[in-house]
Amino acid sequence: SEQENLFVTWAMALFHMLVVAILAEGTPLWDDNCDSCEAGSAFLQLELSKDRARVISSDLQASRYWFPTKSVDNNRSGQSSVSGPFPLHKPDTAHWELNVPGVVFHQVPMIDDKLNIYMGSDAGKIFSFDKYGAKRWEVNGTGTHCQDPSLFEGILYTACRDGSVLALDMMTGQLLWQRKICKELPFEHYSISVTKDHIFLPAGVDQHGNYVGPFHEPLDIGSPAVALLRREDGRLVWRANLSKWNAVTQELTPCMLSDSVIFSGGMGSIFRLSLQNGSLIWKVDVGLHRTTNAQVSCTQDGKVFAGYGGYSRNDANDRHVGGLYALDIKTGDTLWTRSFPYRVYTPVAVGGIQGHAGTAIIVAMGTPGMYPNKTTENHTLWALDANTGDMIWSFNTPSCTAVGARGGTLEEMCWPLAWSAPVISKDGIVYINWAFGGVTYALRDINKDGLCDLHNPEEVSSFDFGIGHQGGPALAPGMLVVLTCHGPRAILTAAIEQ
């Protein structure tokens, strides 16, 4: 029978072919006709926060690092303890940017308690820079695509395409240990999850054609299994085969709880497995022809939020819709659902935002940036009430016409999703990279009219980096870091010296 095609994955292969044809005709990948984008010469400013970052993950030890893992913590909340800047373009700031020739990045940058920055790369190189952009060390991984690292007690943990897990000394980059857990790992960006005792990650590459290209050839993305390792040496604790549930992970970024792990299976299911032995606690299917590539986010009051995108061969309208599930963390029961006009592929953020008394959810939606046709659609961001799903405010990007993501070339392919993961600052400002357009936004609904108005500088501020960037913004006192496809950028204020 015909394989189930997922648009977001076969588009990657089709995009490669399309780019070759376009460049042969001398056509730019990006028509730079964004309206209402602030000048790229603007600087960002962050204010000093005296509080230390806290990684609040159910019954787990807090981290001393400012940004130790994707979406700030092991709950994937996206809630930072650092107060954020507004606007993003005050003149009394400094910034640096580094382009790394021959290296492409789709990963998330991490920041430790000394404001040092860490990142993996598609080329398999792992880097650390200090707060001023000086390279502290560079390490060649065991393969290509060394993915989103996690920082824990002086050690950086990551995994590379060849199936190896690495533990590096954060001070020197020295290899402490490596462990090959499978023949190979997916090339799409996933996150290594680390707790006091364990490491959790995908295990293997899907070989069953769940993700296929435009000619029905299997694409080696997604993983048919997940594995739990001992943190001290990377030895296997257990491996769970997801194929028995007809599931394949993609861009795995789980919630790590004290006794279990919750994650999305890319084929439309959400799982909760026991950390003790990998046994199934519950499994939720979000519906036929729905993909769950968006990662989960969990809350202290017992909710799990999981976004999805529609996919159907038979219903063209269903291909472009999405939604969000709010689940009970103990049982997996549905608390509420909300449908959206566009697909959801990136994690939500959960926390307090300006102008809203309760907890909010930030949901980004839209066609991925590697979309293989020239498109002028707007990408959309919604803030919802976490208890009810009711709308708080919305935001739409400018209309930009492009083939692929901004700044991509044939030599350095840049194919992020439409958005990065959002981050909420301590003072309730939402920060997010419009990954497709190469712009970072800071958002707040000051007049509480339900709209973050692109043309109101009191509500929307932007920094135009000019290059697509998949990894979300990372906050620390006096510092905001963005990792573009070409390399890192950091914006510093006087607070950096304190």
C-alpha cells in the first residue's frame, strides 16, 4: 500500500532539488520584501536579574545554569527567570556575531552560570564561546549532526549522527566518555535530556518508510525507539521500541519527570513511559492524519500540552490545520482541545505574560520554512489561557515572499521550521525567533485589545538578523543569544559586567 507521506519531511528532499534548479537560473532564495521589519543595525538590551535560573522539573534537582537545555528546563516550559529587554533596539548596547564557514546550525544555544555559550552543529562540531564571542574550545564530534546539548554539573551531553553519545568537560571540551548506542541517529534536531541519574534520547533511525521523500524513498529521519542511559557512563538502562505502537519520534524533546518521561511520537501519539523499565503508563492518539512533531510541555499543576499538525492525502483542507491538546499528566485524559487554522510544529511555552493574571500558553503555527514553493503566507502566534484554551492575544508576522528560509544557499542549506521555540521572560515578555524570516520578536499586549500590533512599537519590537535561525533565543543576565544557520549572535548590555 502507498506510504503515508508527511509534508514537513518530504518537503526537505524536494526543497534540495528545487534549490539546485533555482540557483542554476540565478534566482535568489529570498526576496527581501518584508514590510515593517526594524533595521538590522538595531541593538538589543537586556536588564540585569539578580535571581538565578531555576530548572523546575517535577521532583528533580534545579540547575544553576541560566539556559541548560532546550526550552529552559526539563518540563520544557520556556519560562526564564531573567527579565527581558523591551524594546530590542536601544542604542546603548553592544553585540557580536560570528559566521562559522562551512558549518550550518539548526540547534539551540545553551548558557551556563558564567555566561559561556555552548552549541552543537550539523557538521558535527561542538563549540563553546565566552560572553564576548571568544572561542573557548572547539571539538569534532564522532559524526555529523551533533544535536541540542544539555548542561549538567559541569558536563555537556550531546549525541551525533553515528549513534554515539558524548560527555564533554564544559571547561575544556575534553571528552570524558563516549558510548555508541545504535548504528546511527536521526539528522533532524532533537534534544538530549539529562537528569541527576539518567540521559534520555532517540535510539536508531526509522527504516520502515514512515517518513518518505517525493519519490517514496525512505528518509533517514525519525527514530523507531527511545533509550534511557546511565548519566555516569552512558550504559543502557532500557530501550523502548515504538514501532509496536506504529510510532516514530521526530525532533524528540520530552518532559522528564521524577518517575517517567512524556514525549510526542511523530505519527500522531503522545506517550508516557516509566523511567524504571520503559513500560507504557499511557498513550494518547490525537487523531488520524495528524502529526505530533511539536514537542510537549508540562506544568507543575499536572497538565501536558501537545501541539499537532494536520496531514491527509484525501482532504486538501485538512493538510493545513493544526491544534493543541491539554492532557492530564497522570492519566492522559483530555482536559481541553483547541483547533488552529495552521499547523503546530514547535514547542509551546507556558508561563506568566504581561497583561494576563493567569498562566498562559504561547503557540506558534504556520507552514515550515523549508516549504518548497514560493509563499507569502503570514505566520501566526497565539497566547491562550492555560486552563481554558481561550484566546488572550494573537500576533501575525509581515508577509514575506521566499523560496525556503532566509539566508540559505546551496552550500549552506538553511531549512528551519516557521518558528523557534518561544521563551517567556521573568517580566512576562514573549521572545521568539521567526525562524523562516530571520527575525527575533519581543511581544506584549499592552492595551489588552487581544492583538500584539506589528505597527505598535509599545507592543512589538524586532531585531532583523537576516538569516534563518531554528534554535530559540536563550536568555541570561545582560545577554540574549540567537544561533542562526550561519553562526551565533549575542547582544550584550552593561549588566554583562555585573
